[in-house]
Amino acid sequence: MASVHSEARPPALTLPAAQIARYLGAVSILLVGAVHAQQYYQAYFNVVPVIGTLFLLSFIGAGIVGVVLFAPVGRLGETLGDLVLVLAALGGIGIAAGSLVSLLVSEYTPLFGFMESGYRLAVVLAIVFDVLATVFLGVFVLSVAPRLVKAHMTERRTR
């Protein structure tokens, strides 16, 4: 029986490109959360029904995802660690892409009764960080997921 460790390609947790994408994605999603927190607390989005709650949830979710992406999950084992990171990255992509789509929709039509107007600094930063988080975390997932699938298929065959 061939071990997953004996493959020519190193485990995803040790792939430099995957690691770089992981950490840049973590920083980007934390910045997404920071923009939402700033807008919630200092730009008074906390009083906007629904949108304020979504900003707060984005801040909390982005913080959780960012912390998980920085955590030393490799200690859980190679496969479980990669799985935790992929799930966190997918959550981050959902937060960033959802934020980006919602922002772009709100530029042209009311979203939950709120319509954004113009591209002030916070809007530009939100767009930039949403795109960066989505791209970096997407690269990470695409780097790691094939190895996870292969490990799962190998495990199923050995049962």
C-alpha cells in the first residue's frame, strides 16, 4: 500500500505557493472584517437595519476565518489540518464574495432598503480586500483540495 507521504508532490501544508496564498488570504479576509467593523462602529452602519447586522456578522466571521487560517492546524494531522484550512478558506471566500456582490448590487439598486452611493475610500478598500481574499483563498483551495480528494479516495479503497 502506497503512503500518501511517498508521493512525489509534497503535502499541501508544505507547498510554498499554497502557504503563501493561505497567509495572504488570511490577511485579506481579516482586512475585509476590519473594513466592516470600522463601517459598523464609526460610520454608524450599526443603525441601518439588516445591513448593520450583516456588517457585524461579516466582521465576526472574517475574524474567525482569519484566526483559523493562521492557526497551526498541521498539528491535527496532515489530512485533517488541510481539511480544516480548506473549510475555513471556503468560508472566507463566501464572506468576501458575498460582500463584494452585495456591495456592487447596492450601488445600482436598494439592498435590504439600503443603497450605496459613490466610491468613498471604505468602499474602494472593501472591493480591493474582497477581491484579494477571494483570489488568494481560491488559489489555496485549488492547491489543497485535489490532494485531499486523492487522500480520501485512497483511504476509501483501503477499507
